[in-house]
Amino acid sequence: MAGHSHWAGIKHKKGRADKQRSKIFSKLSREITVAAKLGDKDPDMNPRLRTAIQAAKHANMPKDNILRAISKSEISGEKNYESLRYEGFGPSNTALIIETLTDNKNRSASSIRTILQKNGGRLGETGSTTHMFSNCGVIHIEKNKINEEEIFEITINAGAKDCIILDNIYEILTEKEDFYKIKMELEKKIETLHYSSIEWRPINFIDLAKDKSEKFIEVLTALEELDDVQKIFTNANIKNLQ
């Protein structure tokens, strides 16, 4: 999962569907297990778990896989994962924020550092790139689920930062701290949200030409192959390669 970024749509067109599907399921399962371990096993009582399950369903993960991931949280010998964020720079001095769930932070740091250094990038210190991004909640709702007047009323009353009308969806932006509260308010009216997550959104983008876009996608794909990596956010604006 690369977060909700410009390159995600391009990447998915590049094939290797089965392998990619298995990798995505593995990352989603890990998030479900950690969310269930840290909170209530009932998704209605655990907003993080509910969001993780919704993401899994959106990716068409089978119900058995979801239940198995929740059950893993009860096994005492199961690995203990911690959420760690790495910051760094890719080719063309693009900024990266890489979120991981890992049971070995030295392995994660080493693997990420190696990929970046091989491609002209580098791992940065804490705070080296986060100042280039805004950490916020993002919720997408399909337009056919609710009318414009209602969505604006709910989001304003719930305390959202903004509600933007895009092609087929409403995009609601929230403060990170208000994300789950506002999401719950929307779920009272709409059973299934199209997308919801806490993201790092770039304040400004770096435009990449086609050749540099191709190189950058290779780096992002290599990072995504790492089991520990959950989400990647970047300020690169990638040129459509088609």
C-alpha cells in the first residue's frame, strides 16, 4: 500500500497481480493483528481495527483471512510489531515518508537505507521530511451515497477541515486527532466509505519528467516489496507513463 499517492494508479497497471495481491494481503493482515492486539477485538469498539478491516475488504481480502489475522493477536508467541516511521530522500531529491510495522527496527532501517542509497537517495533523520507534509485524515465518499447538502452539513458539524468535490467522490480532510471521531459520524449515515486513512500529504510537489518518473517508480516498487513497509508517501508528481 503506497498510501493514497499519485503513483499508485500507475504502479498497479504494471502487472504481477497475484504476487502484488499476496503482498498487499500480508501487509493488511499485519495491521489488523496489531490493531486487535492494541485494542478491543470488536471492531465496533476499536476504530483502528475497524479501519483496517474496511481496508482489507476494499482490497477483496477473504473473510477467513481477516478473522485469522484477528485471532493471531491472541497468540502469546506471535511477534510484537511496532509502528516506526522512516524519513528519507529518493532520486531527484524527492522527499519520502515510509511507515512500517516491524518486529526488527534494525532490519527495517538497513533494508530501506540500502534501497535508497543504491538509487541516489538517502535515509534522513527524524524530521528531515515531515515538515514538507501535512499529517491529516482523509475520507472519500462516493457521490451517489449522499447528496452535497447533507455531506457538507455532517462534515461541518463534526469539525472537518474541508470537504472537496472531486469527479465521483467527496473528499473530506480532517485533523489527524479528529479522524476517527469524524469517520464515526459519517458511518452513522453511510455504511461503507470508499476510502479512509491517515495520510502525509505533501505541501508542495516536485514534478518529475518521464525518465525520472520511471526511475522513481522502480525505487518505490522496491520499497514496497519489503515486508515491513506499510505505506509510502512522497512529494513526487509522477508523469503518466502511458
